[in-house]
Amino acid sequence: MESKEPTVSTDQLSTWLENKENVIVLDVRPKEQREEWKIPGSIYIDAYKRLNENDPSVLDEVDIPADATVVTVCAAGRTSNIAANELRKKGIDAYSLDGGMKAWSMAWNKAEMILHNDIELIQLRRTGKGCLSYIISSNGLALVIDPSLDIEDYESILKEKKLQLKYVLETHIHADHLSRARLLSEQNNAELFLPEKSTVHFLFTSLKDGDFITLADLNLKVLYTPGHTLESSCFLINEKAILTGDTLFTNGVGRPDLKADNDRTKEKAKLLYHSLQKIMTLNDDIIVLPAHTSQPVEFDNKIVAASLGEIKNSVAILKLDEETFVTHLIQRIPPTPPNYLIITEKNLEGDFKDVNPIELEAGANRCAVS
């Protein structure tokens, strides 16, 4: 590994982690920030206060192999730069993550699988944010679902795989990340599909319960599943997998309170209960592919997924009756991050040229309740 600067970019660190290079990621943030979200495989030392008080001796508490490269991390890159410079004084090959965890929110990796016959699925994961999006293809034709990365990232993979993008779909109007769906569809002359109750301020092709989209050997069926949002829908692919958006996760269910007052939250919780019951009637072997995960995504090429049968057995909230489910759900809803409301408004407009995505999207995902 080579770097001429005492900082590394998120792309460089992602490459090192993906290639299993001998790199140690050292997180020096305050404990409460570390507990909110972190880089997979990173080690932690509560060094923030002492480093900012000009006490670098706190770094003596970290055992670092002589041949390792160290990347220090903080929220925005200032304190981690102090840490990296101090480690370099000790002769350690150390660098600060440029832009810190804010910049890391855009870092991503991918995992691939053959879903059925020639149907290939690529799961693109924003490792810090936990956002999961999908490129699904058959016979050289592709569709993208819930795009949350820069559109160039999708276009690069499509070009590499020699795929023609035909459709872009969203399971719902997202609140934790800026949707790239409208821009991706426009830039690639691909048709944009959204659930019919979507209240966006731009044109799209409406999807209602029971609709089908066919692409070569790929058959997508729409299941209307309101609750997380009023337009939320799931996409059943060839009866083999279901993309559940933020309705159902591998370890929990979607929160029903976003964009809702207290009375509406209870109403949406009831809708979510019935939507989940609808999903529960499907075959246990169906693979559940959510739009988010609450854990940092490892650079392991392992799809974030579980069979519906596994989820039925492991997610206790799914076993509750309606009244208990609603009460339990409402009691466990986490606080709504303030940026979620701004992001939602931008996604309704389909335009975010006037904001900095790194600043607006920073922070962990909080769409799930378990």
C-alpha cells in the first residue's frame, strides 16, 4: 500500500478492506458516536478528549503491529489527523480518513448471487449507512431498485457487466438517504416506476398491488405493503426472492412513524401489521432482501439476506397479535433524526442539487424496530 499524503480517501480505504490488506482502522471518536455507527472490523480507543487536550499518550494504549498500516477515524477528520500524526512520530505507517465518518457514509461494497437460472442479483451496500440497493439482470437487461449511491457507481457496474438498464424502481419514498432513482432513470433513458400512492412532484409510472414487470426471464410482482410509509410496496422476483424495502428486515420491521403524527403512527402500525401478515403467507424458502440493515456491512461479498422461514423464527415481534404488535412497536420507535424530514422533502422534489449529500446523509440508519 502506498500513499504520499497523511490522509486516505474512503475509496482507498474501501479498496484496502475489500482486498484484505494489512490495515488497522483505529476509531478515536467519543464513545457515544462509536456506538451509533462504525467501520466494520475497526478497533476503538476513547481518545478524543485526551488528543484534543494535547495528551497523545493515550495512543500508547493501542498495540499496533510494526508492519501494519493504520487509518485513524473520527467524525470529520480533524482529531483523527492529530492521531495519525502522533502515530507517524512513532514510526507507524498511519493516515487519517479524509472527511471522517461523514465521508465514510458514501463508502460502499457489493455482493453477488445467481437468483434463478440466468437471473443475476448484485446487492450494493453503503457500508456505514446500511443502505442496500440492487441491480437485477436477465439476458443482458437490467433494472435497479432503491438506488442510494452516486449514479456513476451503477453505470460503472452496468458497463462492466454489459447490461442495458431498462427500469428503475423504488419500494417507497426514503427518509434516510437521497434517492438517485429519478436522476438514474433520466440519465439512462430508463423507465421510472414508483408505488401508485407516491406523492412525488415529478412524473413516474405507477405500480399497484398485483402488477407485473417482465424483463427477459425476470418476473417481478408488486405487493402493496403500507405501514412504514403509506405507499410502501414489496417486489417478488420469480417467486424466489422478495425485495421488502423498509417493511421487513432480516432482524426487525420498519418504523411506522416517519412523516406521521401520533394518531397516524398508530394507524400506520396497524397497516404494517397486516402488510407483514401478507408477506408471512409466502413460501418460507423465499429470500428476503431488505433496503437497509442496521449493522455496518462487512467487505465479505456475502448477501445481506435471510429466508422468510428464518425471519419468522427469529424476529419475535412477528409472532405478536395485532394489538400487542402495535403497542410494542410504538413503544420501541427510536427518535427521528432531524435530517430525515429534510431528506424526505428532497426526495419528493426529486432534486437535491442545492444540498451536500455527505453533510445531509451523515449518520446511522434508524428505519428498523425489533
